[in-house]
Amino acid sequence: MEQLREKFLSAYADIPNSLRKEIIIIADEKTYTWDSTYFEVKNNTKLSEKLLNTLSELKII
């Protein structure tokens, strides 16, 4: 899981600020932007694992 966190944080750092408000994933019928996903990952929430796995499956990270 740590490897996925690192991949996401690296990708997030490369995303221009103007794109960080864009929706990148829908999970549990809720939308998540780069910023909201970053919040979950940074705080290592239970939801972050699900988001990271989904982003990996979609080859976004």
C-alpha cells in the first residue's frame, strides 16, 4: 500500500493546480477530486486504501 501512496503523491505533485479540482474517481457514489483524494491519502484514512487501489486498477497511478 505504501508504494501506491508514493505513486499517488508523486502524480499529485506533477498535476497543475488548475487540474486538482477535477474529478478523478467515483467511489461509493461520491466523487473525488485530486485534492479530496490527496486529503484522504495524506491522512491515511480507511477510504484512502480503496481510492488508491481503484486509481491503480484504472492505471491513473
